[in-house]
Amino acid sequence: MYEGNRTEALITGLLPFRVYSIALEACTNSGCRRSITTQVRTLEASPIDMAPPDLHVTGANSIEVTWQPPVEPNGNIIRYEVRRNGDLVSISDGRITRYHDFELTPGTEYSYVIVAYNSQGSVSSDPPVSETTHQSAPAGLAPPTLTATSGRFMRADWSTPVNPNGVILNYTLFVRHVTRRTETAYEFTANTFSFELGGLEPHEEYFFWLKTCTLLGCVMSERVMERTLEIPPANQNPPSVVLPHREISWSPPVNTNGVIRFYKLYRRRLFDDESATEMLERRLAANVTGTSYTDSDLLPYTRYRFQVTALNGAGETTSLWSAPMRSGKPRQVGYRPQPSKMYQLDPSRWWR
């Protein structure tokens, strides 16, 4: 290592934090003598050569991380840091080389790096290593957002679950009539997030809800209820007339298609000639919310027809004309006025 006449020397090329045995040998022309051996340890230096950790997926929410000390610790390792996706998640002393990482998201990839420290510096494992947690059933699926676009169509929009917990395979939209409980399901791909459903009934209430699945399970959303829009009513039957009370009554339309707000009752006077088919101008007799009306404006012994119009929030429907009717009582056939009775008076009783 050194040879010369000086009484001190700098020995180079040594490794950090290693124990070396050093002896001094002195020589003259007559011979040499060696001193007692002395042991000395070099100082620490930053560790080097840290291998990547070993990852073991233990479930949908956990990964076990194990590692080995640096190949060249160059001192006493005083702590290890575990970094997940660049964030510090654990600090341990130099004796612990294992960490179990919990509360992870299912079906998600995570990368890990281990940093080893001694008193002089640190070294990081290279390259980062990654693993993906197991998939599980998704969680946090919100119900669809509904928009009634007409009396027959409803638009549904939805989004991915709050926690997909894996690769979403599909979505299923369920539709159920509130009262009749008829149910239909529509299946969609994982990248479909809206659908306009047709074939519904006007102004009817329906339940809507979603289901989505991964390879390891499914989740259902809550149900939401929405009503389709109104459309004009249809199939209003003609009114009927009850004599002699002049009461006109009718039934609601066969298809109300909404809420009937009110009815318009029309009358039309016919010519008195029984053989005539023409009618006079149609006139509004009444606006009513019920299904009957007593018409006190009819002329006696006059022929009429009646018509009713039903209105909801979207439109109206009008019936055909009713059968002709005649107000008042019909004259009797062969009617003859009766002569007045004659009384004979006794003139003798006039004055007394």
C-alpha cells in the first residue's frame, strides 16, 4: 500500500464503511520487523444500487411490498421510505423491509419506489415497479338524469360509478310503469352514457334505474320516477241528452293523455222542418270542468244537436254531434180544443 521513509501515508481506493487491518513494517539493512495489526473502519457514504421491490397483490384493496437492502449500503441503513405513485405512504427503520399497503382502489394500477437512507445520503430503487389491484363490484352508481322530451319519449343520461373498481363491461337501463309494473331492460356498451327511450304512454309515470358490472360483480342505482309529457286527448264520444230536464252529460275522452282542464259544450239549432238536414251556426253553450250541464237557454219545441270538446294542457279533441233532440213536450196528434162550459142564470135571482 505504501513504501517509503515518511512516517505517514494516505491510503486510497478503500470501500466505504469497511473494516481494514493495517500493519506497519520497518526495515533496515539487517532486516525487517512488522508491528501489531490494527483494525480500522472507513466512514459511511451514500448507499448505492437499490433493487426494485417485489409486489404481491393481496386483494382488491391491498398490495404487499417487500424489498432487499441496497447492494452497497455503505453504512447503517437508518430508514426506508415507501413511495406510491410518487407520494410518501410509509417510513420505517432500517430493520423493516416489508410494507402492506391497504385502502387502495380495486382494479387500479399502482407504482412503487423504495428509498433507503444512511447518515450520508440515500438511494432509490430503479426502475419503479407497478401492479394492479384485483377488480371488484363497482360502487357509487348514481341514478340516471331524466328529461321528458314528448308524450312518448324520455331521455336518460348517466355517468360512470364513483368507484368503478375495475373495467366497466356494460350498462343496463331498466324502465318500469309505476302502476302496471311492466318492466323492460335495455343494455348498452361501457362507453354509452345516454339514450332516448320511445314507445311510452303520454302523461304516465315510470321508474328508471341503472345497473353496471365488472368481471367480479354488479351494482344497481336507486330508482327515479318521471312522468311523460301530455299530448292532446283523443276519442271523445258525443254527449247524451236527458229530457225533459235539459241535462246534457258526457264521459271523458277514451284517451285523456293528460289532465282534462275543462270542457266546451256546443249546441247547434236545427231547422224546424223534420226533413231538413242543415243546421244553424254552432254556438258555445258552456265552459265546464265537470261532465254534465243543464242548458236552460233552449227554445221550446226546437230541435238541437250537441257537441263536446275536451281540453288538456297540450291540446283538445272534439266529439261528433249528438243525435237530434227536440226540447219541450210534443203536441198530441188529433188535438182539439175543448169548448167552454155554458151556465144558464135565473134572472129572477138577479135583484131582490
